[in-house]
Amino acid sequence: MSEPGRICPLRYRYGADAIARAEPRKAQTLYIIGGLYGNIPALDAIEAMTATETSAPTLCFNGDFNWFNVANRDFSEINLRVLANDAILGNVEAELDALLDDAGCGCAYPSSVDAGIVERSNQIHRQLKTTAGRHKSLLKRISQLPMYLRYQVADCRIGIVHGDADSLAGWRFDINALDEPNASPWIRSAFESADVDLFASTHTCLPAMRHFDIASNREGWVVNNGSAGMPNFAGDLTGLCTRISTTPSPHPVLHEIEIAGAFVALLPVRFDAERWISEFLMQWPPGSPAWLSYFERMTKGPSFSPCRAIAPTQRATSAHSPARNI
């Protein structure tokens, strides 16, 4: 597949061993916010949650914090607030200053994604790129962001990526890929090469929390938060982010486990959905590419359930990973 929107450019590929060489950043509490998609009310909700923590947490936005924010004011506000924290590139950001449009939106959509969705995503990105071109200083700061980061919370070593362990737009941390029977060899190799206990990702728009046996005395986890700025489940309009801390979450969680002394949770982002839909429609009215692709999800949620995100074997409490659910 070589058409725009399905290409994964060579410049996106870093390899898991690059994560092992990255200098680790230490944190007591780390919020990982993937797929904000220009949703200012969701950012408000996340900042309100972090403000109630007993000590100031580290916020890391792992890509695609832009998408629907094509109005100048919204583009400026999202990026100024995000760039005051840690951040990495998503494919949306990586293509904002690309000289060519050969990769389109940069999503590297698999063949299972409808061609209409791919083309509309390219149209959305072209409009966003036009907006970004009016904000040269912000665009320069965005272009200098890394593709991955490495953190440590307690004894938990964390690789933060947008797509997967090898590529910014990789789909191997998509829930369907993670559940493939033949996924384990690549997963084991990725954990060993990156030298981490946990990968935190986003990109694929649906959440997943999965455990893998890496060696006889070692386990690895992939936590994909799906989207902080869009609904993740049918009939539920909240977003999700990932919280990793030396202490349990003070907020309601979808699921929480303990990994290497760190509490890892998928955390609902309960933003003002009515306000967000109003702001969305002002930028993307009925019939526009974003409205056609996303409005139903934004008002009803996707056809996806929490039980699918957290597999039954993952929900069970184990001696190594005690779990807590809402």
C-alpha cells in the first residue's frame, strides 16, 4: 500500500533498541496523554485531575494532541498548553511541517480501514497543516519533539511511544495485533530490545491493557490508552489516559495494576462532552470530512467495550500484579 494515509515513512522508524539507549526521566507520578485530538475540554479535565495529586505529576503527551483544532485560537491554545509539558510526536504532528504530502495524515492505516476514512483523514490533515503554517514558532517547537521517551517510576521502566516499539505509526500495539496468537515472538523481542517493563502507546484509537511473559522471571505490559480526547466505549463519552505512580490513583480507574512497584491505571477523562461537541461543530460542520468520520463516535462512542480492552485474564488478580477496577 503506497497511497497517502497508508504509508509508514522510513523516517518514522527508530527500532526498539533506540528506546533502550534513551536517558531515563524519573517521576513519582506520570500522566501519559495520547490522542487528545485538539479537545480543549478534555485537556481542562486532565489538568483538573492532575491538580488534585498530592505532588505535582509529570505530564507526557504521546502524540496526536492536534487533529480537530483547525481554528487559529484552538490550535494555539492546545499547543501552548501541551508544549509546557513533556511531549513526543504523533503522526499528526510529524506531518505538519513535511515538505511533501506523500504520507498524507501519516496514520499508516492498515488495509482493514475503509478507503473513505483514509481519504477524509488526509483532508482533515491538509486543513490542519494550513492552520499550522500560520503559527511558525509553534510549528518549529513541534518539529523538534522526539519520537519516543523513556521514564522510570519506582522500579518500572517505561517506553513511551506513539505507535509501537519500532515505528511512530506502527500498529503492533493495536488491540487486534496484540491478541494475535503469533504476536508473542515480536513482543518478546521488543521488550528485550527496549529493556523496559511497560510500553505506553496510543495511535490506534482503541484502548488495550495486555500482559506478556517475556522470560521465566520477567513480564511485560502494553498499555494503549486509546484516546484522551474521544470516547473509547459504546454509550460512554469519556476519554482515557494512562497514570503511572508510586501511589494508587486518587481518581476512579477503568483498571489498575501494580508493575515493579508502580501503580498503572487506565483513567477515565470525564470532559464536558456538550461543550466539546459545540466546539467541534464550529470547526467541522455537518458534511465536513471530520464530521463524516467522527461525529457518530463523538456522540455515541465506538462499538467497543471495557471487557474487550481489559481481557478476562488481565482483570484477574495475581500475586505479581494486584488489580483494581471501577
